[in-house]
Amino acid sequence: MIQERIKEKLQNAFSPLHLEVINESYMHNVPEGSESHFKVIVVSEQFEGMRLIGRHRAVNTALADELANHIHALAIHTYTENEWQSQQDGAPASPSCRGGSKLG
């Protein structure tokens, strides 16, 4: 299961204080039960002092195999503990699907 593999890899890479791996494939034009579109929310002390691009690169590195072979889209939301605590409503909602190609 790709969702569990993503969760495990992010847990190992970042020892997050908070981690959510959300399968958003159902929101897209893909077969039922697909694991192709995900949103991750990672709160980690490792992000202290890192720019957003560095955080995203770190997540991309941790999930390199999944991104190359399994995941069509990945929404990444990374926070320090203080940033996460200041989020009133959590991470932003993902945008609606704009069509795209149908994965098989």
C-alpha cells in the first residue's frame, strides 16, 4: 500500500511531531481505489531554519522512488512546531481537480 509506505518513509526521515498522509485520488479522474494523488502534512523540528524549498526538496528526496514510479501528484505542507501551532485551520485544502489524464 503506497499510502503506508509514504507514511513510513516520512516518519523515518523526519521523526515528525505530526504527520498526515491523505490519499486524495478520489478527487481526481482515476480508477476507484487508486493511490496516485496524495497530500502530506509534516511537522518536524528538522524544518527549523529551513526555507520552504529546502523542506520540499527533503520530502521529495525521502519519497524519490514513489514519485518516480507511483505518485502522480503530491501536495506538500511542511511546518515547524511553532508554525503548526499558529495554523488556525490546519493545512490548506487541496484545489479541485481540473481534469487531467486518467491513470490506469
